[in-house]
Amino acid sequence: MQPAPAVFRFAPSPNGELHLGHAYSVLVNHRMAREAGGEFLLRIEDIDQARCTREYERQIEDDLTFLGVDWDVAPRRQSEHFADYAAALEALADAELIYPGFMSRGEIRAFAQRYEDDEGTRWPRDPDGAPLYPALDRDLSSRQRERKMRDGERFAWRLDTAKAVAMLGTLTFAETGLAPEAGGGEVVAKPLEWGDVVLGRMETPTSYHLSVVVDDAVQGVTHVVRGRDLFPATSIHRLLQALLGLPVPRYHHHELILGPDGRKLSKSAGDTAIRALREAGLGAEDIRRMVGLPAAPPAGSLSRESSARG
């Protein structure tokens, strides 16, 4: 029996144009997939309906084609699969592992500031630098929660991370990108560093953390290749995989393309888009050189056991 093919994916959000950081990530990802004789998938992470547009989605596909990147099946669009995420959220609710958190981001920041002013010590932050959720409403009674929800108070479904960790114990995942001194090898997950993360909202039955692990399982993804800025988030993803009984991919977190000021590139900061570089007359090989990659191999020179299925 032939072993199942390796499955890789690139999962951009269509809320802006791709920049050089995306170009590096997708080119590394695509080459690894083809050298492994595996499948390469394109996923459109568009759960944020307020910011994501089909125009940006079309631009993403056009830019990837320009770079010489192809994918093996039609892209999965997250906005078409809310039922999958709602089912996962319901499973966590049935296990009493989520609760409605009623504090807004502004209220969380204000709470952390008051704590720091009163106590003279820093309120804990997550790996991205945001204050951890105070979880003051984690211990509300069912009646109190229902009253708040009935009164229309806005809330987000949050994971009771400490309860989940106590249930499962130590979890690990395989990291092939970062060197051992940077966190590579067999990595012990540290989900408690994130506190009680958001898994769903009133208007959307999911969040990035929940949808990404559900999608990877549904699509049979075996290898996740992405920037090292997402390495800490893998701890939460590993916890959710264990809670939901989902398979665990191998992870490969690569270095980032940085701007002249040393920060990572960002859509919101208006960093140079691939489209703009194309309009300036640069070709795909020029972009490969700009991100430090060798010239593309001749067509057909990469091993590929799976055929394109459109």
C-alpha cells in the first residue's frame, strides 16, 4: 500500500495585498511540498468578513500564479465552513471547556493598567504582548451568564485553558524549522502562556485558533510551514488538537523577511505589495532574489507524486 502523500498548505487572509514576507513563505512552502512529492493546498482564511474581500482573494491567486505557485485542489474558503467550526465549538462547550467572556479589549487593557498601578508589578502578557484575560467571569453561575447574554451584553467564547491543561497534561509537537536552541525539535507545548484565548464570537462561531486546527484536520494537512512569529501559537493549536481528537501535523517555522527598520512586514503598515513590484517591472525571479531564494528549478525537475486535480 502506498503511503498517504504529504499535504502542505498556504493560508493567507484576503484583507490586504501579499508582500515579500508572503512571497518568501509561500515559495518555501510550495518547494517543500513538491520536493516531498506531496500535495500543496491554498486556503483562504476569510472569517473576518468585515475586512476580507473577494477582490483581495483574486489578487492573491494572481500573485501566486505570477510567482509560479500552483495548488492541487480548489481553495478552501473558511467563510463557507462555519458549520464545521460551530460543531467543534459545541463539542468544547459540551465538555465544559469554554465560557462566555464579557470583557472587551479596552476593558482588559484598563484592568491590567489598574492592576499594575495598584500592585506595582506587571500584569502577565501573552507571547504577542497583549494582557492575559483576567477571567473574572469564568466563575459566574449559569444563571448569571444567561442573564448577561439575554440582556444583550457582548461576549466571546473563551477557552478555560487551565482546566484543559489539567485534563490533558503535557503535550508536545515536532518542529523541523527552528534550531533546537531556538525552540526546534520535539517541543513541549506551553498553552498557559496564552491564557483564556478567544475561540468564537457572538457573530462568528470561530476564531483563528479554532478554525486553523479544524481546517488542517479536514484537509488532511500533514506539514504546516509558516513564519516563526506563529511558533508560540502552536502551543494553543496543539492543545485544541488534543481536546478535539484531531491529528497533529509536523511544524516548520521559518525565518521572517524584515523591513529596513528590523520589523516584520505587515499589510496594515502598507509594506510594498507584490502587485506593486510587478507593476514596477520586476519578474518572479527578481522577487525570489529579493527574499534570498535561489532561482526556480526548471519545470518538471521537482518530484511530485500527486497530480493537479483543479
